[in-house]
Amino acid sequence: MKKAWWIGLALFVSLAGIVLAVPLFVDLGVFKNTYLPLVEDALGRRVEVGEVRLGLVPAPSIRLANLKVSDGPAFPNNTFFATDQLQLRLRLWPLIRGRFEVTELVLKNPTINLLKRADGSFNYADLAGKKLPVAKSAPRKAKAAPSKPAEGTYIPLVLPVRMRIDNGQLNLQTVGQKPVRIDNIELSLEEYAEDQPFPYRAAFNYPGLRRVTLEGQLDYREDQATLTFTNNRLKVLDLQLPIEGNVSHLSTTPRVNLKSHSERIDAKPVFELLSVFGLAPKATEVSGPMSLALSVSGPSNQLVTEARGHLIDVKVNGKRALKGNLTGDVTIKLPLGAGSATRRLQGNGKVAARDGELTNVNLIKKVQQATGLIGLSKEQGKQATTFKNLESEFAIAGGSADFKRISLTNTQVEVNGNGTLTLDQPTLDMVLETKLLATPAARNIRGRTAALFKNAQGQLVVPLKVRGPLENPNVDVDMTKVAQNTPAQAVEKRLGTFLKKFFR
């Protein structure tokens, strides 16, 4: 018992001696005066540190408090990067000998402020092509070579095998737009090496998306300045998407080439994801299988995000447009740049819906109200909001969707037309021709007013102009087309005030 007590006392004294002796061998002034100027010269930006401290518990580490990196000359009032604490965990015995061998880098509460100007350029553009004074890490299994004396005051900084970010934050400010804040950023990187893949995990909160995670393996090749993603999976909302590709030209302007492809996934979280970015209506219930291909490509300052969706049998119930079962293909592209997302959005699609009905817009209902003047029953008017088939072909550019073709059919009518839908504040501007099909009710229609709508084949065709907000557009008879077969004065006289009542 007495012997054990003496052994314990000896260990305690030894540890206390190390705690007292290590600071005598470590010159933190050399660390601060050597590395910070190197970083400033490499970045071309001012770097400030509140204080530098050495800690030995729970592990030897150098802690830099209140580290700040200023922005470039174009943004003199902005702090580009700041962190409450940057911690470099060190090996003990090399530290006693006066050398800094970093085993782990930890950033606590870091913040990055990205500013995007009206021309689409970011405040990190001047950092392209600049390199930090980082030495190559030794191969993971290679035997460490004997250290060489430092030349002058330069001490090469070797990247640690572990890195971690705790509670990070990214602020994105675009001129003329609401700021975006991505917070609670967590990043862990283990077993970093330049000769083989290493695992990592990243997670963050994005407004409207709850928790987003990305994990897998990275493979970094310094000689090629390329970071390759292998066996990666992105989790967002209820989606789990495989990610593959690489980021190249890391020593200059990074170039991104990432892809994802998934078969027969649920369309609900896909539309929820699009609605967060204003690319799909929020008040829409969506379910059913679809295929999805995603890609992010191009230089980091000119990225293009592309999504290609194949709708297999997607059920849609929207309060502002329609409900039914959708099939078809849609492609959208969103280039990084100036202006709102809806103005930059590009794409095209061919979509068909079956066995559904229009909701809220009531285009067919208003047509039936007009044709009711010439004999269509009330019950037939109620059925007119449903369709057997609805087909559309469109292209998206310049902040609007150009519908090249719209075709709707049911047991009562056939509608064909075209027009545009602006995206920022959804507004319709369309021309439609509504043709009554050859039903017994249509054949029995009589009267002078009905004659206005009959074409050369004796079919009843009501030309309409649909304009105004998507939720409640104005529907008017296209008098110019009606007047092509009948003098304008006669048209006005026959229609009278009753027809005008329905289309204002």
C-alpha cells in the first residue's frame, strides 16, 4: 500500500512537472509572429487574433481566441471570417522539443460572411489562385523521417489528420434580396490523408429544410488539386440522394462536377424542396413515384444547378391550379448569378394530367356560364371543371413560363390555347378557344346569340382571353375573334349586358 502511494505521488509530481515545464519550452510568440504573417501574405487580407494560449488539459493545444479575417478592398466594412476559438491540438513530446505537430484542428462558433454583388461576383473572388503555406502530410503508414532544423523562423504547417467545426454559421447577403442564414454547421473529418479516401460528415440547418446532412468519403489528390466524392449520401427532408463527382482546380478557381440519380422516389419531398426556393407552389399536396437526376457543375463563381424529373404517376392536389395524376418530363436549370432565382430559372417540359379537375381558377366554369346563355344546362356546367386529359408543353426563361400548347378535354368541351405565366408574382396572359363537343345538348342549342359562336363547321367555339393573377384571373370573350365573322356592332348588341356580367 505504501509502495503504491509513492508510485502515485511520483506520477503526480511528474505530471505537475510537465505542466510547469512545457510552457518554458514553447514560444507562442514564434507561433503567432510566424504563421499569421504568412497567412496574411498568402490571402492578401488582414488577420487579427485576440490572444494565443497554450493548454495541456485534456490534451496539449494552442488556442487562438477571437480570430478574424478581414474582407478584400472591395468590401472594406465586412469581416469575411471570424471564430470564437481556433484550437490546434498537438503531440506532447514534439511540443516539449519546441515543434508543433498538429493532430486535430477545431473551429468553435466560426462565421463566414459571403457577399454577392449585383453583377453576380462574390467577396471571395480575389482569393482564387492563392495558396496557404501548407506542407504535405506524410503518408499514413509511412515511417516518420527525422526532422530537420527549421530554416530561419519558417515552420511548415502540416494539415492534421482530424478536423472539426462546431456550431458554424454561413451568412449570404445578395444585393436587393433577403439575407440567407445557414446555421448550426457541424463538420467532422477523420483520418485525413492524401494517398487514400477518408471519411467525413457535414450537417447544417437551412431555412425551411430542417436538418441537412452529407456524409461519405473524400479522396484528395494534391498533385491534381482535386477532391473526389465517393459513396456519399445527401439527406434532406425525407430524401436520401446518392452523390458522386469531384471538385477540381482547388488551387485556383474551384470547378464543381457533382451528380445524383435516383429511380422511383417519392415526389412529395422533391416538390417540398422546390417550394423552399420558390420554384413550386407550397399549398400543393403531391405524392407518387418519379425519377430524379441532379447536377451541379461549373466554376464556383458560375455554378449551374440542373434538375431533370420524370413523373411516372404523380398525384397532385393544388389549391391554385388543378388536381389529377401527372406524367411527363420536366427539366430546370438555375445558373448562379445576379437577380432573383425566378428570373434566372431556365427549363422546359411536357406534362400530361388525367382524370382531374381545375381548382380555384374556374376557367371552364366561366366558359360554361357564357355558353349557358345559349342552352347548356346547369348540371352540365358543374361538370365542366373536370377533365379527362390535360396536356401542356412549355419553356421557362426570363422570369416566365411560355406555354406553347395547352389542351384540355372532357365530355363537354375541348380547350386549346397558349400563353404565358410570369413567375415572380404569378400572372396569366393566355388565349383559349373553348369548343363544345357534339353532344345532344350542343346540337339542340338555338338562338341568335349562339350563332355568334358557331364556326364554319357549325361547331360552338368560344374564344377567351385569360389575364390577371393566377389565383383569380379575369376571363373575357375575345371580341376581336368573334367579330371576324360578325360585324362588331351586331356582336355588342346581341351579347348585351348579361354576357358582360360574367366576364368582368
